[in-house]
Amino acid sequence: MKNILHILRAERRFSQEDLAKLLDVSRQTVNAIEREKYDPSLPLALKIAKVFDKKVEEIFFFDSHK
């Protein structure tokens, strides 16, 4: 699954550590999500969407070209 988390985080000037603390996860989890090595659980995806005031599908999406 693709995502724009790194863009949203940069726009807010959050470090990965800052975002991790807001989400109550490790910095490594944020890094893995951004690198598309890990898909967050639904509750975590909802938390991320709430932090950025976005819909989940505005942040996470499938690449239809694969």
C-alpha cells in the first residue's frame, strides 16, 4: 500500500520521533510505514488520519499500476 505520510509529516515539520510520540508507536514503526515496508493496523491508520485531519484514504492508497 502506498502512502503520503512523509509528505504530511514534513508539512507539519514533525520528526519521525514527534509523530511516533503522538501515535504512541516507535520511531521505527513510523519509518517502516513511510518506507512502505509496513501497513498500519486500522486503528493506527485512523489515528494517523486524525493527527493530520485527513481521511484514511487520502493518506493510504493502492497503486493500481502493480
